[in-house]
Amino acid sequence: MTDLADQFRPITAEEWPRFVRTMRTTFGHDHSGPYMDTPAPVAELDRSLALFDGDRVAATSGIYSLEMSVPGAVVPTAGVTWVTVSPTHRRRGVLTGVMRRQLTEVHEAGREPVAALWAAEWPIYGRFGYAPAAWRGGWTGQTERLRLRPDVDCGTGTVRLVEVEEFRPAAATLHERVRRFVPGNMARDERWWERRLHDSTELAAGGPPRQLALHTEADGTVTGYASYRVRASWTDTSEPEGTLTVEEVRASTPAGYAALWRYLLGHDLMRTIEYPHGPAEDPLVHLLVDGRAWHSRPVDALWVRLVDVGAALSARRYPAPLDMVFEVRDRFCPWNDGRWHVWGHPAGAYSDRTDRDPDLVMDVEALAAAYLGGVSFAALQAAGRVTEVSPGAVTQASTAFSWPTAPWCPDQF
């Protein structure tokens, strides 16, 4: 195919059913559930791209206009989604074409210096400059071993089960306050809260309903929330072996966080507690009598791509002073290729092109991996992904790019 990127175009609302059918077929999902005939409220059809083969959609992609927390700041982020290529059109450069079209359009618009996605497979997106920058914990444990330490302060607040009408505004207010301190967290407007709390798909599949809890102080202030599901089960000998699956636990105080977990761990008839999308560095480990009972199987979550290296590096903050030159190699987005002077500290940052000799040399994937503060340049150097030119530059960059809170993205898109 020649000029493949030019063969993609946004779809219309009338074309959505064909678009989503191709997408769900390629992912192996059934053709049921909400939004099969009309786009979801979060959909942005003007940012979709489709490749048509006659009347049939052969490839799909889209972008959500997001805002992501990064160390010390928030940045507009292109949330890449809906990426599929039909088996009939693979090995023809279709995916490369759509990735090139997407990134070029984002760059030319000049609004989003960063793109992010959830990768279906690890090997796919590195060749387009993406790298895993946030991890999910994959936590699980047996309830009889998950007990809080006796010295844990759970405060004087209360945990209440509430309906969604009470939960959503309270949780949204708290989330907006706490998410700014966690790199990788996305802003949630009303559309995204509606998507997160929409429960019909799970129930239609025979799954348990979502349960919603708020932690409230004596003065009525909400200082935490939790969403979870309980699935009852019994052994052949009538022993309870239910599973409680935690979707999200957020709190604005340590006591609120501890109180919510005390409540969750105290459910009767549960043999197993799961928190598959929890943070890779979960404070719960430090609240338990036996931290080994809370098992983690980390896996990559959010992948990041710097669309505009200079703007992206200028947008975040650096906990230690930084003044060095990065030579960045970007084969897929040549506008990033070259040397970038990065000057930063806790209150601000600036990055621009320079002719100075580099202190560090790396590909854009390595820079993307380190961007949220969860991957150190020292680890990337040990893997041969970063070359130190100036002695001590790796140590300085690793310190400056670090962040006290590990990156985490609980929102799949």
C-alpha cells in the first residue's frame, strides 16, 4: 500500500456499528453489551481513524483527550485506544501507518506533548516509541493471613456502603484532589465517572454487582472511597471460599486508607482478596502483620510516548536540580531527534534544542520509560539503553527524574 497513512479517515456516527464490530471481532470479544450501535459518551469520533476495504472496516484506532498527572504537574495527553488490524490486512504496514498518522496529527496540533496507551502485547508498541512507564500490582492474598498490625491508626471515621448517587460526587471530589500527586493518574470528568461506574456489562455476564463504600469523618468530610465486588462460593464440603475483588481504594489520609482496608479485609465468607489493578507500591503491605501474605505479581500497565520531547520535559518537575543535555534518538518521529538541554528543579523546568555535547545518549523509548519517575536511568543504563558520556550523569538524571510516589494508572482505556 502506498501512502498508507493517507488512507485512514475518521468515522461518522453512522459507521460506528461497523467500526466497533471490527474492533471487538479482532480482540475476540462478543458482539453484545452497551454502545454497540451508538458511540459511548467518552468516544471522540473526530479523533478516530479507520481503514476501509470497500464497505468493511479493516483497521481501527482512536484517541481520547486526557489529562495525566506527571511528577509535579499535569499535562494534556493523547490516550491512544481502539487499535486493531483485521487478520485479513496484517503484515502490510497497516499498524505502522496508523501509528504514524496518529503521532503526526498529535504533534502538528501542538496541544498534547505526551501520548499513552495500554498495550495488548508487549512487543507491539516499542517500535513506535512507547515504553512501559507505570505498573499494576496484581495483588492477591488469603483472608485468614491478611490482618492489620495492632498499632495501625484507623482513625475515628466510619465506613458506609452507599448507592452510586451518593458515591459518585463524593468520590469524584476526592479523586480530583489525590490524583494530582500520583504520576500516571488521569483526570475523570462526568463522562469518565459514568463509564467507570457503569455496571450493566458485568451484571449481564452473570458477575456480582459493584459495591461502593465511603469513609467519612465525624464532621461529614469524605476522606476515602472504595469500590469492589464480592463473589460467593463454597467448597464441596460447604466451606466458604468466596473472592472479594477490589477495583479501587483511594484516601486523602493514612487513617482513612487503613480504615477502608480494615473494612475490606473484614468481610466474612471470603477466602481470597484480589486487587489486580492496584498500585505496584501498595501501602497495604506496610499495614499488615505479615506483609508476605499480600502477594504481588507486577505487570506493565500504562505505556508512554513523548510526542514533543522539549514540551514534555518542560511540563514535569524535578525534585533535584537538573542541568544536562540529552541526545535523543527517535527513528519514528524525526522531529524529536537531536540534543535537548534540560534545566529543571522542584518549581519549574525548561527544555530546548542545543548544540552542546551530550551528557547522556538514549533512544526515545528509554526516555519515555523514565518520564513518570518509575524507571531509573541507572536501570536503563544497566540494560544498555542509556549511554553515559559525562561521568556521574546517570546518577544525577536518576535522582532528578525520580518521584516520591510510584506511577500508577487505575484507568484502562
